Amino acid sequence: MTTDAPDESAARRRGPRPKLLATTNRDIARLAQVSVVTVSRYFNSPELVSEGVRERLREVIAQTGYVPSQVARRLASSKSGVVGAVMQNVGSPTFARVVQGITEVLDRQGLQLLLASSDYLQHAEARAIRTFLGWHPSALILTRGDHAPDIEALLRGTRVPVVEAWDLTDDRPFHQIGFRQQDAGALVARHFLEQGVRHARFVLPASAQDSRATRRGDGFIQAMRDGGGQAVAVRAAAVDDFAAGEAAMAAFAAEPPATRPRALAFANDNMAMAAVLRAAAYGLRVPQDCGVAGYGDAQVATMLSPALTTVRPDPYAIGAAAAQTVLRLIQGSGAEADGTVVRQEVPCVLVARASSAITA
């Protein structure tokens, strides 16, 4: 008498493992009266399939609800048709526009975007990058340029093309699309200097992980000093940006008028808008007692009273340019084809409104 091994017996009791996708590419080929190779070509290179065959395949696929296995496609080809992107905060309207720019360019080429949000945290970005690389993507688009050391080493060693979108920094080995954060901070500083401000403060978010905000603050302080003024950066105690903006205004109101700064520059519009909205509660008038400026050009910035002065980046253009760079890398065309590291600037502009009109 023989006894089945426990795992074999359990497998028989369970029966055959159900397939996640009941219809296969062989079924599609049989129903459409074409070869399996033609079915694969329809999904991977549809321009190589005649219009008549494409129409027949479309009808069969619609009738069967067939979805091609991405695992099988990856095994059959070194190109997955997937681009991974890690945003700092997908809940932000700014990064939503970056995603829109990427998606619209990739969609036209039949590429699929896989999206992750890191919430400005290096370890969250690291987890997303490792996951994406496990799927062998056609390319990666990342929205920070200061990765964790092990991830930096991983990215430098991978053969997957990497595009860093949003920042322009020196000595990076990857393609970059964006602008220098220091320049964005300097725009606000020079504007305040033109308004006669000689003493200002830059308010950073609570999280030190937002390194871009730190660099904007550095650019602000340096430009103030270069223009004969003085400025310091302070970090908000409140994690919530709106609470941080109100707290900054409360702290400002508690200082002696003779020694407090003449203007506040905030690392983002949420903080700046909260400061404007809550100024009256602390007996302050903007800009008479305190000029205020933000960053991001939120849609409601013009609806405040006074309307908010801010720096306007072009997130859609950055996303679209990053996706176009990815396409050239995949296709082996353009300056990227010979190994040249491409850096494309998409500059910011200052939008001056009433919240900083001190001289007026």
C-alpha cells in the first residue's frame, strides 16, 4: 500500500487550479482564423497587421472579453509596454498635472503608465522603484533626484532608462526635465526686494523630506542677501500645510512690529493661502503689515482677498516632456540614442498679485 505525499493528496482534493484568464491567445487565433504570431503582433506592433485582420481581431476580442497576459508578454519580449512613475504626492493638483502630461503622451503610443505616490518619503519611493523594476518596465519617471543610497546605486546599475522630472540639478547621471528649485525661490526674493523689502522669512513645510522646498528656501535666502536684504528659513511645526500657514501668521503677529520681517514667503500655496485667510484673525492686514507669497499657483489663489502672489511652474509641460524623452529612449532616437544625458529646462514664472503689493 502506498501513501500519497501530503502535498500531492491536497492538490488532488483541490482539483485543477483555475485560470485567471479563461480565454487564451490561441483561442483568439483560432476564432479569428489567424496564427498565434499574428495575435501577438496585433498587441505588440499593430501597425504590422493589415486593417482587415485588425478589424477581425477586434471583433473576436470584444466578443470574448480577452485580456492579454502581461506576464507572458514580458517573457516573450524585453519591452513590457509599461512605464513606471513615482510622484511625490498624487493628491496634489500640481503632480496631477504632471501625471496628465505623461499619460497623454504615452497613451498615443500604446504605452501604459503604472503610478505610485511616495508622499515625499525616500523609503516609500524606494519600495515603489523596487516593485516597478521587478516588472521590467520600459522606463522609469521619478520626481525626485535625491534617492536613498541603495536606490541610487540600483538605478545607476539598471539597464532600464530613468528620467528625473521636476528638478534640474548638477552632476546627475540621468535625464532630467524641469527647473532649478533655487531659481524658483530667487524669483520671489527679487520680487520682494523690488517692493522695498529688506527683511523676509521663508517658511518650510514640517517634513524635511521635501528637499525641493529646502532648495527653494536656499535660493530665496541667497537672492535676498545678494540684493542687500536679509532672510532666514524656519520650519513649520504643524504637519498639515493649512495649520502650518495659520501658525506662521500667529507667530508673526506675536513678534514686536519693529523687529519682525516685512514679508513671508511660503514653500507652497496651501500654507500661503492659510496665512492670507487667517491674517485678520490675528489683527494683521496683507500686504500692509506683511507681504505674502507662495509657490504652485493653486486655482483658488486668485479668489483670495488679496489675491495670492505665487510662482507658477508648468507641471503638464514637464510631464509631457518627460514622457517624450522616454519615447526617444525606447525608440533609440534623438540625442539620447548616443548616450547623451539630456537636461531640458521648463522654467517657472512669478505671478505677482495683491498679496505682495507692498509699495502700492
